[in-house]
Amino acid sequence: MGSLFRSETMCLAQLFLQSGTAYECLSALGEKGLVQFRDLNQNVSSFQRKFVGEVKRCEELERILVYLVQEINRADIPLPEGETSPPAPPLKQVLEMQEQLQKLEVELREVTKNKEKLRKNLLELIEYTHMLRVTKTFVKRNVEFEPTYEEFPSLENDSLLDYSCMQRLGAKLGFVSGLINQGKVEAFEKMLWRACKGYTIVSYAELDESLEDPETGEVIKWYVFLISFWGEQIGHKVKKICDCYHCHVYPYPNTAEERREIQEGLNTRIQDLYTVLHKTEDYLRQVLCKAAESVYSRVIQVKKMKAIYHMLNMCSFDVTNKCLIAEVWCPEADLQDLRRALEEGSRESGATIPSFMNIIPTKETPPTRIRTNKFTEGFQNIVDAYGVGSYREVNPALFTIITFPFLFAVMFGDFGHGFVMFLFALLLVLNENHPRLNQSQEIMRMFFNGRYILLLMGLFSVYTGLIYNDCFSKSVNLFGSRWNVSAMYSSSHTPTEHKKMVLWNDSVVRHNRVLQLDPSIPGVFRGPYPLGIDPIWNLATNRLTFLNSFKMKMSVILGIIHMTFGVILGIFNHLHFKKKFNIYLVSIPELLFMLCIFGYLIFMIFYKWLVFSAETSRVAPSILIEFINMFLFPASKTNGLYTGQEHVQRVLLVVTALSVPVLFLGKPLFLLWLHNGRSCFGVNRRGYTLVRKDSEEEVSLLGNQDVEEGNNQMEDGCREVTCEEFNFGEILMTQVIHSIEYCLGCISNTASYLRLWALSLAHAQLSDVLWAMLMRVGLRVDTTYGVLLLLPVIALFAVLTIFILLIMEGLSAFLHAIRLHWVEFQNKFYVGAGTKFVPFSFSLLSSRFSDDDSVA
């Protein structure tokens, strides 16, 4: 609890690691996650550091492991993820592991390459088989046919034929056959016609089935083509065009006998390739299955090893280069664990000289370390999203655990909706160890990480829903209404009471659509409802008027209490940092300004609730008018809430007016007085300066806390003092800006808390509209068709309730609750200018398999 209230006390330690034991010591530190390393080589580039070679070796191993994971995933082999994380490998096993992984990679690449070659050959043979089958129907020739034309027309019959024409007719007839992509057929045919000038005969036929492309592996539709041409030059053109269009060209047989022999040979080779390919795939799967058994541990080990060498690159060597020196931030509570981790690492390495540590004083601001668990982590993340807390200042997360879900529930108050949210969060909490929830998509993982926030938000919404007496926009009559309708009838009263009171009779009931219950009549109002709002208000026409007045006053009360509590928490910060003058010159004036105005407003609200009854409610003055008159000093006297009200209000205004100049000028003048009385002031806090980096006001602070404690030990304190230039103008402007922001913020922030009332009203009205448009329509249908209609109506009502009222309205209330904490609450005491403590811990390394596992 103390750690959550304020960040832990940190110290700067210097580690002296022997060169032979540094790796094992950092491995032990990484397993425990105790320290945050400081980079002692900031001026040295990453490529010039001592262990850059080892880091490159780890990156090479990561590249091999990424390749293995890709091949295993491609083979649909499940990757087992161990429950326990293996330790970093010893240095003796690193070379052996590297040799095994490199050998495995070479073997896998060779087997995979052979498999791809066999597969490509098989696909080409299958394409050749389909080509032979289809082109058989293109050209029908008998056995005696020869590929040269010997029958020429006589020269006497055609005198136009010259020698070149005869030479062309006597040329050899050639064939080109193959397969082409379906989308390229038209362009291919046009190119052949233009390039060959019509001296080709092209035949096409579409294959019945789609085939896999041997080059790309894509399954597409193919066309079989057969091109007949005359002459070698045209043949060269045809072949070049086929290459340009990426056609798969295969030899065309000249005779039927040759075609039959080729077909038989293809069938035999295809069967052999199928056999060899199956054996190759089986062997490859065996190798991958064996590799999959240890790939998880190898990935984790390489990541840990790389992280260790990154930390070693932050260390510096001593003069002899035999000892590494590291500087780390460590919580004081973990110093013993740090010593034990160093001893454990030295013992595992077998070193004769153990590594040790030494605490060194420093004036640097340490990082902020706040221990959390799975319950408090979500609330701490809400605070850290605003800003990481400064070192040792009050942590708002402790109070946010209660105030955040409560303010959310004030805006979301509905028993039914809160119970649904509570059940959803409870389901996530009960199944939090399920592996699929941890590896779910981003939106679902967001809900999972905030499961305890959702749990408390749902639980508090159930409570506020009971207070509002609101369950899916309907009231629940748990204890029976405390309003009695029968007491309004004239028959239940004496004749003398008839003259004094406005009572009901049969005529009034018949002729009036709206009947008013008078609580001043005896027996009508029998006391307050035991829990929350009386259910009879759900039937009243002035329900919104009553609830708006109640929720508006409630919002103002909660907001002022919340902000006042933030100012009080600032006092704890001033006490801890030994700044008692801030309590008298800042915090107390802020409290007086807040309480004399808005605290008095709360007093008037409660006073009116307690003093005035139903009988005297008509003469009760308006709180708003009385609050305005407090500042305007009206000439005419008013009745007021109580006797002596005017004198009390004037005293409060005087106190408020006096607190403003103190708030504006008190602190700067006090610091100026300190500065003029001494030449050098500072504090001795065992190595840490009291000066916070985000404020210059402490430059002129007392030495060794002399002024606050009445001591004068200037000479002893000058050793650990901070002497800086005192800038009175900057301090004055800073304090004036802070004071103006606070005084104006008290008004604007109080008005900002009215969002509690506004969102509560919006949520209730949306629930009422959804009920009136769906459920009321379904319930009013007659019994014949009502049951059939009610089922889809209930389903639609449930869907709209989840998406509109639970998700959209819940997100809206969630964001408004965050704003109230960040702006209205935390700015009263929380600086949030610190740096987060990021320990060297192997638990922060990702253990999931991915293609980018090389990111450590």
C-alpha cells in the first residue's frame, strides 16, 4: 500500500562485474528484473561498442530462427509454446547452438530447393501431357506425310511465280506448341499476325481444368496453342514472341508414333516424380517437426542473449579492461536481491573473484518505480497516460481505484446495464489464464487488459442504479412505495381537514388527467424510501424535474469534495519534500478559497435538505438566489436560510478576499526574503537535492531546513547546496499564472462536474426511449401474435442495448471520467513530470512467434 501511495525510494548503484562473469550476472539480473541500466557510452556509436560482434551474431541466429518459423508455419506444423521461459544459454553452448542452427538452415534450404525443382518439373510434365492431348485434334496427318512440300504447281500454269516464291514454297514447315495464360491470348494473336505478316496458322483450345503455374505457383486458366509457320526467320520471330508473352513452349512431335512414345515416357516420369516428391516432403516434414520441438526455447534464448549484450554495451571498462563497470537504478527494497543475483551469477560462471556492488550518491532525479499487480495495473496505466509521476510524489492511482469507477457509475447508473457489464468483466477475470484471450485481437485485448476496471465499473453501476432505482429505464419496487395514494381521498379525513387541504374525490379523479400528491397532508408521505429513489417517481410527470434537481446538486457536492481532496493530497507532497512554507502560503489559501465559496454552497444544500420539510417547502428560499446575493449584497433584505446568514457570508467573503493576495504574492515574497538574507541556500538530503527539476522556486530554499526548524547551520549545509541564479520575476509570474488558473479553475471545474448530471440524464433518457420504441410496442400486441413478435423484439432490444447503451454510452462515460480525474482532480497536486522505471527484465521480451521475431 505504501508503494502504491508514493513511488519507491531509489538509489544509484555501481556494479563491478568481472569480464568472465558479466554475462552470467546480467542473466541473473534479467530473470529477476531488479535494475534499470544507465548508458555509460552515450557518446559512442552502436557500431563501435565492445560487444557489437556478439549482437550481430544474435541477429544472425534470429534470422535463421525466423526462417525456421516461416518454414514450419508453411508446413502447417503447430508451434509448441512452453509454459516456462528457458534461461539464457551459457556461453559454452552458444557456438554449439549456432553451428546446429546453421547446419539445419543449410539442410532445409537444400531440401526445399530440391523439392521446388521436383515440383516444377512435375508441373511442366503435366502441362506437356495436356498439350499433347489437346493438340492431337489440331492437325491430322497420316503416317506417310512428310514435313516438306514436294508437290509444286507447274511453272507453265503460273508465270507469276518467280524464283524466290518457289524457294519459299519449298521451305520446311515448322510447328511451335505450348500453353499461354488466358488473359494474354488476344494480344498474343495480334502480335503474331503483325510480326509474321500472316505467314502463320494459329490454333487455340482452352483446357478444361486450371493448372498451377510452375514459376509462380498460382492456379490459373490456360490455353493450348499450335502455331504452323514456314521458314526459319519466321520461326525465330514466333519463338521470340512466345518468350515475350511468357508462354510455356514444348516440343511438338512430328509423327503419331513419336507422339505415342513421348506420351508413354511422360507418364512414366510423372509417376517417378510423384514418388520422389512424396518422399522428399516426408523427409522435410520430419526435419521441421524435429526443429519445431526446440524452436520456442531457441527463440527465447536468443532474445535473452541479445538483450544481455545490449546491456553490456552500456557498461564501461576499467583501466585494465578486466572489469566492467555498470551504473543502475535500483529500489532500496531490492538491494539484497541485487546482491544475491550477483553472487548467483558469479557462482554459475565459476569465477574466483565475485562481482559486487557499491551505492553511490547522486543529485540526479531517479526514475519513478511503482509496483503494481494485475488488479492495480489498469488504474496505474490511466494515471501514467496523463504523465508518469515525479519521483516520490503522491500517486493518484491509489484513489483512482475507487473514485474512477464511482464517477463512471454516477454517469452510467443503471442496475441492469451495470450488471451486464459486471458479468462480462467477471467472465474475463475467471478466464484470465486462457491463452486465446492473451493473443486476441487489439480491441478484445484492450477489454482484457482493463477487465478489473470493467469489473469495478459494473459493480459501482449496480450500486448507483439501485440509488437511482433504474433498471433498463424501469423502477424496481423492492420495499414498497412510501407514498400513500388513499390518504389523498376526502373520505379518509374529517370535515375540518377538508377546508384546510386540497383532497380528492370521485369527481376530481374522473375529470383530471393529472393528480398531484401533497406530502403535507398527513398519511400521504410516510418517510423516505429505504434505498435510493422511491419507485413512484417513475410514474410521476414531474420525474425529470425532481431527478434533475437531485442529480445536479449531487454532481456539485461530489465535484467539490473531489477537488478539495486533491488540494489536501498536495499537502502530503509539501510535507514529504520538506516544503512547509508551501502549506501555509499555497495549500491553506487554496483550501480557504475553495471552502469559503463552494464549501459554503454545499453547506446551504445540506442545510436546506435537513431544515425545511414538506410543510415549509413553499417558503424555502432558492439556493441559487441566496448564493448570488452572497456576492451582490442586495439592498433589500431577504428571508435567508437562517438567522445571521448575512454576517456569516460577509466573513466568508473577507476570508476569500484575503486568501487571494496571499496565494498570488505570499510564496514569491517569502522566497525573495530568503534569497536576500543568504548568499547560498540548499538542502542536505543524503545525496539527493531537494530541488525538483520542474521548478526554480527551491533555488532560494533554506539550507539544511534551518528556517523551518529554527536552526542556523549554514556552514554544515554548504557542502551539499545548490547555488543557482535567483530569478524573482520568473517565480512571480509562475505563481501568478498558477493562482489565476486555480481561482478560475475552481469555478470552471465545479461547472465541469455537472457532466455527471448531464450524462446520467442522457443515459436514463436513452434507456427510456429504447424501451418505449421496442419493448413497449412488443408487449402491447395481443396474445395471438404477441409471442411471435416478442422474440425478435427482445433480440433487437438486447443488440441495441449492448451496442448503444453499453458500448457507446459506456465509452462516453469512461472518457468523461478520465477527464475529471486528469483535469479537475490531478492538477491540484500531481505534476506528472517523472520518468518511468524500466527494469532490465526478460519478462518484457515477447515470447510469441512472428515473422519479425528479430526485434528483441
